[in-house]
Amino acid sequence: MATESSEMVFVQDPANPQCPNLPKRAGPDQIPDHVPPELILDAGLITGAEYLQEPHDYMAAMHEKFPPVFYNVSPFGNSWILTKHEDCLHVLRNAETFRNLEAAPFPRDPNDYFFFIPQEIDPPHHRKYRNIVDPLFCPAGVAKLEGKIRQRAGDLIDQFAAKGECEFTTAFGRPLPVSVFLDIMGLPQDMLPTFVEWADIMIHSQDPAEVGMAFGKAIAYLKGAIAEKKANPDEGVISLIANASIDGRPLSDKEVFGFVCFLWIGGLDTVYATLNNIWLWLARNPDRVQEIIDRPGDMHKIVEELLRRYSVTFSSRYVTHDIELRGVRMKAGDRVMTCLPAANFDPDVFPDPLKVDFDRPRKTILAFTVGVHSCMGGHLARLELRVALEEWLKRIPRFSVKPGTEIAYKPGGVVGPAAVPLVW
């Protein structure tokens, strides 16, 4: 919490975590005195009716409708919102000024607190945790999975290709990345539907009690899985973490659980949502599908541009000391949210930002954030998207949205259509 010296002081001990008790502000009655009235706005992100009609179009339009820095008021939490690419880069690359504390919205017992590791761990500890799993998630480690991902994609397509239709999100969009992820983690494939149900509630439900109940079930399951991996180690990530050491000491139970829990949550929804968004665009743009088919040597550029156009997450931080950004004063303890999809639509960096242009000059995209907290699964996500495109378009090159379909989006911190019925 902010002190009289206007500096937020918090000593991080991941092995013995303490709830940081950061300022929690929500709604119009909890606006700090230093926020100028003209910058107090309700952007309608996550839950607003206009936003939910077409979230990406909405976030692209924020550059015209809102100041580049403004104070967003919401019943789910007030925070500064940043939409400019330059500003988001600055926040994400400066961990000392912008701390990654209480970054995940899921309810934790303050008397049995744990950090989501490594997301909520800043330097110098952060890199030590990433080093444990980097051999699996680095480009070389991920490359070893390509054959398995390609086989899994083909097996899924076999189940519906001859039918002439499918509901993409359940037939391919979710089972492909989640099944691969479960293999990496060392978790059983028969738990996929249950994990998906829990994650969907945690990420998209607006009922705190419902979220807490689903999270509680996940916590109980993961604690049991960790105990089993300690007793019977295998080649999966959970086992690797459960039996890991840092600086010559075994990880504490809190460290192991926070690490496993964070990876579990992160592996269940983001790539799924990305695939859903992209396949909806493909179904609506058959000429661009043909362009992709005709450019097999440009898949890296194609994947990067699709990730820019359809990034799906946000990333928040807490300000550690009083600062000024674009002439706006922020104080220690203020929450700052980088609107990553909006940053990827910044017209100063990406001209004509809504256009999918596979030949854009290379710029840093923020689909997986940047800096010390860049997404560990970014390389895996890129590979999964590339393989999914190659295998699907080889088998089903012509497809469209099922006639009469109305595309709907769920509220929540991961952006994607709830269902994408396709026909061919």
C-alpha cells in the first residue's frame, strides 16, 4: 500500500508468500483524489454491450474515442487504461516501476496465500523460476512437439472433415491446444472436459461465488496431482516443478502450487480463443484463405499478423512510486491496465490497423506481452497456430460460417467468440 513517501514497498518472498494487501478500488465512489475528473470514464471493456458486439473493432476504435491514458471506472475494479503501443511497451518493460502483483483476478485466501509463479514474481527471482521450464518452452524445446501437434490436428480433423460441418470451438479450437497442453503438463486427457468447464467459469463468469467454487475445485485437483508427481515423477511439467530446486533448496509447497496453478490456467483458454477468432475471420474471408494457401513460405509473417489482429488478453500492473505518463500523474498503489489488443491497433505503429496485412513491416506485437513477464507459452502458441493452419487448409480449404449464425462473445478477460459453427 502507498506510504507517506508515495512509494509502494513490498518485499517479495515467494517461498513464504504474504498477501500484498494492495489498494482495491471499484466503482465511482472509489476514485483517488489525484485523478482529473475529465479522465474518469467507463470504457465498457469486458462486459459492455457495445464491446461485446465486436470486441476487436471496439478496441481499435478506442484510439479515436478515448484519451491515450484515462481512468476506467468499473464494478470489477478501477484502473488506469493505456492504449498506445509505446506506453504499453514502457510499462511492460519496466518491472521496477510497474510491479506485477495480484495480476490474476482469481480469489485467493489471504491466510493461505500463494503467488502465481512466475507471473507475479519480479526480478531478481523471476528468471530462476523460468529457468526450470525453459528447456520445454524455449523454441528448441517446442520444436520437438511439432510432430505430436500435427498428428493431433490431423486426428481431430478426421472426426468431422467428411461431415461437411462442425462447431469449430468444441471440435478443434479447444481440443487441439488443450490436449497438447495436458500432454506437456503430464495430466490425463480424460480430464479435458472438466478442466475446460472449470476454466470457462473462472475466466468468463461474472458471479464471484461461481468463480470461487470452480477455482476451489481446480485447487483441490492440482494439489492432488502435485502430490502424485512428487511420489511418482514423470517427464511432465508438473513433475519437473514439483521436484525442482532453486539456489540449492527444493521449492516450497507454496512455490510449487503457485507455479503449477498459473501454468494450468494459462494453458486452457488463450490459444483456444485465438484460434476461434482467426477461424471466424478465415470463414468470412475466403480470398485471404487462398492467399495463405498460396504463400506457404510466409507462414511466420502470416502467423504474426494474425496474432496482432486477434490478440486476446490484457495485462495489469501496480505503480510502485509516483510517476507521470503523457502528462498524467499516477501515484504509488494505482493500478494500470495495458489494453494489449488496442495497442496492437495503434495506428501510429500499425497503419490501417484493422486490415490483415501479411506484408507489414516487422514491429513488436503485444499478443504475448514483452519484457521479463513475456508469455512463456508464446513459442508454443505460434507453433500450434502454424500447424493448425497448415493441417486444416490442406484438408478443408473452403469453408464459411453456417448460415443464420449470430456470433456472440462472452464477457471476461480473454476475448473470443463463444461458438463458431462452420460448413463446407
